[in-house]
Amino acid sequence: MTAPHAPAIKRFPILDPPMRPLPDGIRLRPWRDSDLPQAATLVEEAFRISAYVPVDRAIRPALVLDVLDSLTRSDHARVVESDGHVAGILMGQLPGRPGMPGARRWRALHMAWRVRAAAAAGCHVRTWREQRLFTSSHEQLRRRARTELGLELTLFLVSARHRGSGIGSILFIDYLHRLRRGGAGRFHLHTDDGCTWEYYERRGMVRIASDLITVKTRTGLRDVETYLYVGDA
Ligand SMILES: CC(C)(COP(=O)(O)OP(=O)(O)OC[C@H]1O[C@@H](n2cnc3c(N)ncnc32)[C@H](O)[C@@H]1OP(=O)(O)O)[C@@H](O)C(=O)NCCC(=O)NCCS
């Protein structure tokens, strides 16, 4: 029985995206290590990480590290392939999973790329400063959250030429189903005003915290609003 004055737990129910017929040549499959180079290219296309990395030779390691950061924090990584090319990726945490089969190998790869990235940056101490600003902003958002955050959706993107054709929703629905099957409700994600955060609001997720940081890009200073979204699958 619920105590008479127990605070109501606020929920943020997800509205499932509409299922649309898939274009020919599209299939959903598990992540493979050989997807890493294409994933790094898609991360640059979607998030323009190169703008924050002042040393040219450090850009590629920064992109690969970004993918591996997400992969090593996830229990779920799925890819939509279009005619043999990676068209979309979603990574996230799932309840009660001991980690993905390649987890140990990915951690080793992560370490190796960190060393490569450090060597590429050399004595340019500012190389990772802007990315660290994003990381500390995310920590700040989590501290400000007044609600349970649950599991994390760590990476979600679709290649620019495939956006709007339903590929993102295939990946999103697949993740929601796996969360529900595992008995998990709450999940969260970090995003910012340079990303397609509108997608999450259309799905019923709610922005529960935001922060403002000023980052140095190759073309000058830029204010970036970072956001924390939560939803109940
Ligand atoms: C967010 C993202 C993954 C969605 O993938 P997608 O394949 O475009 O998603 P869908 O096609 O399934 O759905 C897009 C929604 O936008 C609408 N839309 C229509 N045309 C669109 C277009 N050209 N581009 C994007 N969305 C479009 C669709 O109607 C759909 O809304 P609905 O499901 O309510 O009908 C994709 O936009 C993306 O990669 N953005 C850049 C990376 C990013 O910001 N990631 C998320 C933040 S971390």
C-alpha cells in the first residue's frame, strides 16, 4: 500500500515512433569491429568534432576515441546497414547485461587509441580541452538532475543522406524493445544545441537540465547549450 503522503514519481513516457516501410537494401544488425572507421566518419559528419580539435593529426584519433568511449560504456550496439555501408548506429546500456562479447577487446582498443591520440597531440596541451568541457558539463547536468536517470543511451546517429527515412526510428524502437524486455524503464542521454535534440522531444523525452559552456572552435568562440534528457521506455 502506498503511504498517504508518498511523493508521486514523475514519469516521462516515450511515444513510440511510427513504423514505416523500410527502403530496399536496409538491414538492422549487431555492431562489428570493422564498423569502427565508418562510425568515426559518421561521428564527424553528425557532431563536427574536428571543430574542437586544434591539431589536424589528432582529429582521427579523437573521432575513433569518441566511438570507443560510447562502445565501452554500452551493452547494446546496433547498426543499420544500407547496401553494405553503415547508415545508422545506436549504442546504449541495457539492464542486467554483463557487457557485450567484445567488451574486453574494446577496452584494450580504447586504451591503445588513447595512447595514439596523446602521441598525435604531442605537446599541444589544449588539444583535448574543449572535449573535457563537454564531459564536465555532462557531469554538472547529472549532478543537477533531481530525478533518477536510469540507463544511458550513449550514441545515436544516422548518416546525413539517410536522415528522415525512418532509419533512426528503427534503431530507437529496437533499443526501446530491449529496455522493456529487460524490465528497465528509465533511460537518459546527453545532447546539445548542435544536435537533433528535437527528435527526443517528439518521442516524449523531457529535458530535465541544461548548461551553457563556451568552447573554442577553429573559427572562434562558440556558446553551446548542453542538455540532459530522460524518458521511460
Ligand atoms: C536524430 C537522428 C538520429 C534521427 O534519425 P532519422 O533517421 O533522421 O530519424 P527518422 O527518419 O526515423 O525520424 C525523423 C523524424 O524527423 C522527421 N523528418 C522528416 N524529414 C526529416 C529530415 N530530412 N531529417 C530529419 N528528420 C526528418 C520525420 O518525420 C521523423 O519524425 P516522426 O518519426 O515523428 O515522423 C538523425 O537526425 C541524426 O543523425 N542527427 C544528427 C546526429 C544527432 O544529432 N543525434 C542525436 C543527438 S545526440
